[in-house]
Amino acid sequence: MYNIANINGATFIFSPFKNLETASLGVFIKIGSRFEAKKLRGISHFLEHMVFKGSKDYSYREIKREIEGRGGALNGFTSQETTAYYAHFLNKNLPVTLDILLDMVFCPRLNINDITKERNVILEEIKMYNDLPASRAASILDKLVWPDNSLGEEIIGDFSTVSRIKRADLSNFRDIYYKPSNLVISCSGDYNREKVLNLLKEKIKKIPQSINLKYTAPRPLYGMHVEIENKKIEQTHLCIGFRSVSYLSQQKFVAELINVILGANMSSRLFEEIREKKALCYEISTDVRKYRDSGVFVVHAGLNKDKIKIAIASIFKELEKIKEIKVSDCELIRAKDYILGQIIMGLERPQGRMFYLAENYLSLGKIYSLEEIKEEIKKVTAEEIRKLSREIFKFNNLCVSCVGDVDGKTEKLIRKILSSFK
């Protein structure tokens, strides 16, 4: 399914994908917002933006023209622990795409005028996310779940930190972290592996340097934490968060199954109960996010402010149910099929396979085969789901954020409802 090679310190993962005309390639750097200095919050994301503004051999117009102008797709992202640049393209265009991505990563121009302009773009991006109530509620929740820890900070940074980041900061940050030893390059397509290896050897120069990723593990979370933010909007957005497992935990697949059962799709319990039966909201969902040393389980809903009381009570009744009553064999089989279906459908596309290989290696240092995943998921029992649910959904250790046209009484109302559940 895949081969792994070391190219002058960089890890290269290649998965052949026969009889397709397209391929996918991603360059993943093991650096993200949780490793940043406090005064430079958002620098990983800022540098991600700047990499697209031009490199040594390609202007920003050439970068777009040679990939998107040839029918491909180019993008990037920054998370708490990773920064990535990736493309999907015609097989025949792999050499130029690879050359562009590596030139962007290793040789960004970091022009001062471009930095000034892109700073304004990012400041507008911050405003955009602050104006989106669902995004704002999620940001507030992160600060509550991870108090005084970089995991609770905005990946994008804030006005003060983004405003003070200079060219020297960006250049120094790139020099430290954008090194071969900190890179994972993932590729999937109908292309000759040896040709890709030769292209990489030409572009990646050996730079001996160890990378020291400094971060602080989050402290345990105790107590009930509620924060309300008033915005004159029609809909109120509610987020409920509980500490959960890390991606290194042996229970990570159990947590994923709990997520599927409760709120990952339209057949989930919360969707069925809160939306279909009671019509309390349009959107309700759950998410489980995992990091190297911790995780969070989140319930999100957008609803009328007058429905907050009944919605929270209904959500917690479903959480109580999964803690106390074993899921049926039929429901558990469906949840397992859902996870496997999502994974397999992803692996049947070059881009999905490229991401799967990189994300597994970045988080686990190994890559699960599909058969290994099937076996891990197959052996999860209803009792394990009930046991982990009890560990996650501790009603005396939780966080709630609420954004909407609400008053000061809302926090008291939420605390009163939560206090009725033990």
C-alpha cells in the first residue's frame, strides 16, 4: 500500500494508485500553534500565508498558474501541531508541482511589502471568525477547556500578536522549523516512485539539525466553567466540552465510536432526538479532537435562545444514557461500519490516501494498515463504550460556551440546569 524512505532527513511516504490520471502530494511540517512563543501567537499561520506569496524560483502568480492554472487544486492549513501545503493535480504535472511546493517551503521570498499586505488580510480573517457565532463559541470553549495553555489559544493569533510579527520573526521561525528532519512528504498517484525519489533528492539538501518542540502539557480540568458572550444575532450557539483522550491513547477508536453514536451524522442519537423529534435546532453535532497528550469531546448546537433550557437538558439525558445503558449490537455495528466507510472512501481517492498516510505517521510514528484498523474497531465492545463515556462525560468537570442575544441570566440558567445532573 505504501513505501517509506528517508531523503536527507525528510520522511517520504509514497502510495501507488494505479489506473488514475490524478495524483496528490502534501508537505507536512511538524510545527503548529501550540509550539509558538506567547508573544508570537499566530506566527505558524502567518508564515503559511506568506509561503503562498512567492518563492525563490516562482512568483505568487506562477505558483497559482502552474498548479491551479493546469487544472489542479492547491491549498494549505495550520493546526495546533501541524502546518501543511498540498496539491491535487494531473499525474503528468507531478514534477512541476513537487518543485513548486518544495521551493515554497524551503525558499519563501518573505518580501516586506507582501508581509505588510498579508498582515492586513489575516487581521480581516480574525474579524471574520469573530463575527461567525459558531466559530466564536468554539474559540471561547477552547479557552475554557485549556486554561493558560497554548491549546486554548487561537491558531490564527490575535490582533496584538499578529500586529507585532516582523519579517525577522518569520524568517527565524522558518529557519528553525522548516528543516528536512521536521518534514513528512506524502504522495499518492499513478507515478514512478523512483522518479519522485530522484526529484526529492535534487531539491532537499541535507541540513543536520535537531528540532526541539517546546510545549506545556495541559493541567487537569476541574469544575464547571461557563462563559456567555452577547451578540445581537438571531440564533444562539452553544458548545459543551469535556476533556477526552489523546491520539496516542489505546482508547482512541472507542472515543471515535462514541462520537459517531452521539452526533457525527444524521442517524446519530443527538440529531434524532434534538432535531428530528423535538425540532429544537437546525444543526447539532459532536466532534472529538485529539492531540499528543490530551483531547476534547465537543457538542455544538445552534438554536433559539428560548430553547436553551430544554436543549441542554435533552443533550445531557442522551449523555447519561450512553453512560448507563450499553449500546445495542445493531447500533454498534452501524457505528463501526460508518467509521470504516469513511476511512475506506478516503483511501479510494489519491488525496484521501495522501492525508491518511501523513496524518497517521505524524501522530503515531507508524501507519495503520486497513486490516489493522478493521481489527482495532472490530474488537471494541459496548462495555468499553459505556466505560469510556463515564470517564469523559463527568458532569462536574465540563465547559460550556454560549454566543447569542442573551443576557446575564443565561449563565445562571445554564449552571442551574447542569447542576441537576450528577
